Amino acid sequence: MNDANDLKWDSKLNISTNVFDYMEEDYQNYGYDPTPYVVLEELVKLDLIKKEDTVVDYGCGKGRVSFFLNSQVGCKVMGIDHSERLLEMAKKNLEKYGKTDDITFIHSKAEEYVPGEANCFYLYNPFSTKIFRHVLKRIGESKENNPREILIFFYYSTIEYKTYLPTEPRIELIKTVTFGEETINDRVPAKLSVYRYK
Ligand SMILES: C[S@@+](CC[C@H](N)C(=O)[O-])C[C@H]1O[C@@H](n2cnc3c(N)ncnc32)[C@H](O)[C@@H]1O
């Protein structure tokens, strides 16, 4: 979906993130599709991510979330993706956006990545909930080693996450924004949900 707002923001940030890419998708690891900018605008309006925060985008693809949050909030962002090919595109975007030490792209499977200082985690339908359980375990271990307040942001429309998230005892829901057809130009409504790691 390339609506005018998505094209406008890509052009403003001097990056190319609009075209989806499912070449490396399998039944556990989903393909690339960027979060609509209108959703990222709402995410920033929630005012839960602050300049001094470090955000991890699990499954960053071409890096849209990193560039948007860094430009609008001023926070640090780490984009993690298992696809070397997509990360190359993210790195080209970083050259065009203007190199900064506040954006880092890392080639790793999310389930193998050990979060260090990060306190905010963003996911837009990157992988199955089975993989997410491993990711959550790593977040939990990281919180034990370095106690801090942790927020996890999910943008999703799938039944899989809709049914799983409310049953996951390690996290608690603190905020939800629902996006209807008219906003995201999609037949299936989607939610941006914010959870706190307990
Ligand atoms: C739906 S896209 C989301 C892109 C970006 N986060 C955004 O919101 O604009 C999902 C991304 O997750 C990546 N991905 C899938 N499985 C992964 C895994 N196990 N570890 C890391 N990245 C993964 C895909 O390559 C793809 O780029």
C-alpha cells in the first residue's frame, strides 16, 4: 500500500521503504511490509517514547521505523533483521538519510539477539508467536541483568497475535489504538498495542 502519506514521508526523510518484499518469507518468519506512516505518527503522539530512550525494531526491513522515530523523537534506534538483503537496503537508506550514530542496523535473527540497554521494543508482524516467545525470554533476561522499565509496541492485525497477546502472563496491556479501513486503507482493522514487561 503506497498512499500519498507514505510517499510524502519517504520523500521527506530521503529514503525508500515503500515497496513490500516477501522473497524470504516462510511460515515462521514473515516478509517485509512497512508500517504505514499514519500509524507511526500515532505512535509518536502517544508520547511514550522519549528522546533518551533506545528502541529496538525487531524485523526492521528497509528501516522505516528507525528513520521516523529518530527524526521525530530524537531517540536511538537499533534495527534488527535476519535478511542481509533487506539490511543492505536499510544501510543505503541510512546513507541517504544522513549518517548518525543514533541509528544502527544489525544482521541477526531476533530470537538470537541479546538486548543491552534498549528499553522500548517495536514489532510489526515480523514472525510467529512461537519465535516471539524466545524473543520475550531474551527481553526478560536482559531486564533481570539490567533492571529498567520496558515497553513493547505491537502493530498487528493477525488472529495469531490477537489471540496470543492477552494470554501472555509476562506482559500487561497499557494502551491500544485501533486503525480502521479508512485510516490504513486495509479491509482488516489493525491495532497498535502497548504492553509493559512486568
Ligand atoms: C512486516 S515487516 C516489518 C518491517 C518494519 N518493522 C516496519 O514496521 O516498517 C517484518 C520484517 O521482519 C523480518 N523478519 C522476519 N523474521 C525475522 C527474524 N526471525 N528475525 C529478524 N527479522 C525477521 C523480515 O525480514 C521483515 O523485514
